[in-house]
Amino acid sequence: MNESVDNEIVHRWRGGQSMRSIAREMNISRWRVTRAIREHHAARDAADASPTNSELPRPTSRYRSKLDEFESKITALLDRYPNITVTRILEELRKEGYAGGYTILRERVNTLRRQPNRPLVVRFETAPGVQAQMDWSVYDIDFSGEGRRRVNLFSYVLSCSRRQYLCFTERQDFDATIRQHIQAFRHLSGLAATCLYDNMKVVVTRWEDDEPIYNTRFLAFATHYGYRPWACRPRRPRTKGKVERPFFYVEQSLLNGRTFRSLEHLNEVTRWWLANVADVRTHRTTKKRPVDAHADEQPHLLPLPTHDYDTARVVYRVVDTEGYVVYEYNQYSVPWQLVGAVLPVRITETELIVYDRRIRPLARHLLWQGETGQKRTDPKHRPPKNHTRQLEQLRQSFGQLGEVATRFLEGLLKKQRYGRHQAARVLALVSAYHRPDVLAALERAVGYHAYSLSSLQRILELQATPKPAWQLINAQQQETLRKLSGSDSIEARPSADYQHLLFEQNDSNDATEDHEADTPPTASPAPGDTEHPATG
């Protein structure tokens, strides 16, 4: 044990590492480091190569301590119980007559406790275009215009050139991850053949028999671009050091010493910082500017496809009684005649589009970003001010339900002051309940002359059961959903079909990937730069 520790100390010291750094990383005292280096020089009997007094300070003389007579007891306890706490050792020593304090005991225990040897960090470099690494990081930022918000930083780094793409987003779900990948590919004019990921649910569904089961939706995306996702083993953070380490650089150079008005302003500054700071600095590991190294790597990257992967989401929404569909707690208007209808909605990165059952666009709205409780209203979607025309459209809609619905409408218009408004809300009940139940409720309401929306709702609550969520989308609507989502081009396949493509790797490559690490040293700040040091 002592020989291996001495060897590690000498190896690090000969490599230029300071004694303070060696002691901190190996979790031993500086006195222990000093002694190992002195004994090394004494054994070599090289007086001319021995360090001078200024280079190698002498260890401080140790005075006799109250703990000296109890050291054998402490050692015995540590040998028998390696994880014993200092408090428990103090309790045992009190029984033996120890009258000293806790702090001095803690220092002696830290010196005597055996520490596991940390393996050497082996740096692994990849060829151009072979590998990229991707990860997320979360920050709480005080925006001057929006207050304190939690934002997510997407990072994609080319392992060879170290050029990266960064973007702050509101969330890190599947849609955001896919869209940021596409932006990264555009920013870098290509993509690497393999990309390393941690065990985020977007990429890895679960692990079975020490092998990852990949998210089939993410595999379809990776297949579209022709690259191979590679999930790192759990609890191996050094495997993705090339993308993990730059987060510290971002914190020290981009976020430090700057104030941002909003998320949009933060991303504007990030784009400027990438082009004028991160890309043009000299990287400590590659000794090149990332923008220059990327120019050499770019011919080796996979080319971008002619058409980007379709990242739009398609969902169904019920038009509420006010003539709006709701998405992420915001409301978007549709033609008022469609109250109660179940309509397909397609959501892109910036736009929300509502379609009718024949997949014809009914409404287009800009998507609310970062806000809730907002409305987007198209004046054309509101009921006409011509009450005669509005009444004709209501009679037409009720007439499609049958004669009993028409009688209910006429009674409602006669007895209720706001009959037209209630009639529009009655139409919304048709999509929430089965049609026979609605007709039976209308029949009962007409029989008892209960011409009001509240009466009809009470009858339905007593006599009918609302449709379950899965029944709101019928077979025809599911077909519409499939067409809008573009799933015709990529058929759903079980994840087992992909596994043989993901794990065809020879033993040498496996060993290299398993032992990859990247922990470049921290650099000093550039002249005039008050934010961040340039690190790898």
C-alpha cells in the first residue's frame, strides 16, 4: 500500500503537479507528500537533482500530543471498522481516559484512516467526425425583466475540435431535445457519427441485463440523421468529460458578471459569446482555436439531410364553450361554430395550427413562449354581431341532433335571457357525453319544460357517464393524427430491432470508451476577461 502511494506521489510530482494539489486529490496530508518526495531523492542519492529548500519546504515539527498514547487504539478501531465516525472514536477514547478535544482527534483520524487509491485519469482523444457529446444543465437566473426563472442549457460538443453549440430553453423534454439537436447540426454544418449521452429518459427508456433499451422515438430521429446514439454507463461522469467540463467555463465566462433581461436576451448573448469568445479562444487541450479545429473536422462530419426531421407535435383538443382550444394553459381561438368539436392541433416550435376533420387548416396562431393564462383571439372566429345569422347557425347545429334538440333550443330561446350563449354551451356537451345519453337528457328536459343549461347538466350528471379520454379520439381521428404527425414515413418498430446495431463494437473500442475521461486543467482568465477562465 505504501509503495503504491509513494509511486503515485512521485509520478504526479515529476509530472509538474504541486504538492498541495497532490495532497488534495489523493486525500492525504502535505506532510505525507513531502516525506515521499524526500525519501525518493534520498534513495536515488542524487544530490544535484535534490530540490532546494525553497522548492521543498520542510515539514513542521510535530510536538508531543495527548493522542500519542491512544494512537494504537485509534488504529485498531479504524482497522476493524473502516467507516467508523470520529464521534464514535471519541466516545471510545473517553472510556480510556482521553481528555482532549474533538478537532485534534479528527485531524489525527484523517491522517491514520486508509484512503482508497484513485485511478489515474486517462485522456482519450477521438478522430475527426467520430464522436460528439451532449448534455443538459439547469440554472436559476434572475432576469431583470422577468424575475427569477429556472432555465435549461443544452450543450452539444464535437469531441475532436471541441467546438460546441449552446442554447437555453424553458424545458428539457423530448421536443426540446430533438429541436436543439437540429439547431446544433445546423450550427456545426454537420454531425458526428456517434454521440454520447447520459441516462436521460429522452434517450434511454431503461436498462436490462446491463444494456440500455433506447427510446424508439429517439432512435427514429437518430436514424433520420444517420448517427449512432451511445448511452454511457450509470455513475460514470468522466465518460462525457468533454461536454461536462465546459459547463464550468459557461458559468465563469458567460453567466458570471452579466445581467440578462429575458430568456431571449440570454440566448442572444450566448450566440455572441460563442462566436466571439468560446470559438476563438485557444483550447488548453488541443492548443487550437475551436473554430479553426472545426474547419479541419467539418469535412469528416456526416452531411445534413435535405429535409429536417419533423419535430411538430400533433394532439387532439376539445373546443371549449368560449370557442378556444387550450395548450399548455394558454387559449387559442377557433371558429365559434365548432364549440364542443374534437379537432387535431399541430404544434411546431413557433406556431399552433388547428385543423378540421378533413385536415384543412382552420386557425393559425403564434405560440405563447414562457407564459401561461394568455389568449390569442382572431376576430374572425368570434360570433357574428348579426344576431339573425348567429341564430340561424345555432338552429342548423341543433337540427343535426334531431327534432327533440330543436324543440329544446326554441324553449331555451324563449325562457332564458341569454339563450344563445347557453345554446352554444349545450353543443359542447355532445362531445363530452355519448349521443344517445344527450338525446335522452334533451327529451327529459323538454318533457319537464326545463329549458336551461344547468337543468340539462344536472340530468346528464344523474343519468349519464362522461366519455373516457380514450373514447374522445375515434378511429377516423386517429388516422388524422397519424397523417399529420408524418408517421407514414417511419413505421413504429420494437426497440429490440435496433439493439444489434447499437452494440456491434469490438473489444478494443469498448475498453477505450469505458475508460475515457476528460478532466483538463483549469486555465487562468484571459487578459481583460472578468468572467470565465478558458477550460477544455
